[in-house]
Amino acid sequence: MKLRNQLTLLLTILFIVVCAYAQDVHYNYDRGANFAAYKTYQWVDLPGRVTDQLIDQTIKRSIDEQLAQKGLTKVESDAGLQVGYQAVINLEKGLNLSAWGTRGGPGGFGGFGGLDSGTVTGQTSTIPVGVLVVDLYDPAKKQLVWRGDATKTVDLKKDPDKNYKNLQKAMTKLFKNYPPQLSK
């Protein structure tokens, strides 16, 4: 019975870890803003943006593509919206657990569903988790009108093309909710 409890705990922890590190997006907006009136945007630099020029260009290009699909045009000045982003990589701890029983290998399942005494071992690792926050400001009102954030584990050693595809997927998912559909 003790191993069953350990196995249940193991599966629960694995489910939480997998859910915690899947791509996640959130957004919020000013319910009084007239999003149909916004036709143009321009970039502004916010504290916390990426200082690496290539990564900065990649992030902006991905956001530009999404805003263009939403019918917004990028201009150099006097835009209806100002767009900025902030990015951070947090180092979070991950837990990898293994359960071994005395009957037939992993989990102690001897082919007949029987459980016997066993051992649960664990190993921790550091997982880089990237957070990208995109802000849309109305310069005429001098206020934030839309904010979205995307969170995903980051593999800094990955091929830059794969990282860009992951960024595009995150931005597509994030901007799916722009402009917000106001309930009547």
C-alpha cells in the first residue's frame, strides 16, 4: 500500500510539472478602450527588453507579424498605439522522480498488476522559463489598454529557427485574444 501512495504521489507531481511548463498565455485589457479605433502602432523601448540585438529583432518581428494580421500598420510616429515588451528568463527547479519495485521493474508491476515494496528516487534540475510581456499603450489617453504575457520553458541551446517557431506559436496564441471581444 505504501508503494501505491508513492506511485500516486509520483504521478501527481509529474502531472503538475508537465502542466507548469507547458506554454501558457494570459491577457487583460481596458474595457473602456475602443479597439476598433486603433489602426497604427509604433515601437517604444521599455525597461526589461532584451539587449541582444538579434533576439530583440526576432521578438519585434514576431509581434509585428501578429499586429499586421490584426490590421494594424507600423508607423514611425503619431501612432494610435505604442507597443513595448519586456522579457525575463527565470531559473526554476524541476523534479524528476523514478519508482522501482521489487516485482518486474519500473513501478513494481510484475505483469499482473501486483505491487510490492519499492523505492522512489529523485533528481532536481534547473529549468529556464521565459516570460514575455507585451504592452499596448494609448498615447492620447496616456494609459495601458492591453497587456499579454506568454510563459514557456526555454532551451537556449536549441536551433534558432526552432526557437523562432516556438516564439511565433506563443505570439499567435497570445494575440488570438486581440482585439478583445467585448461582451454585450
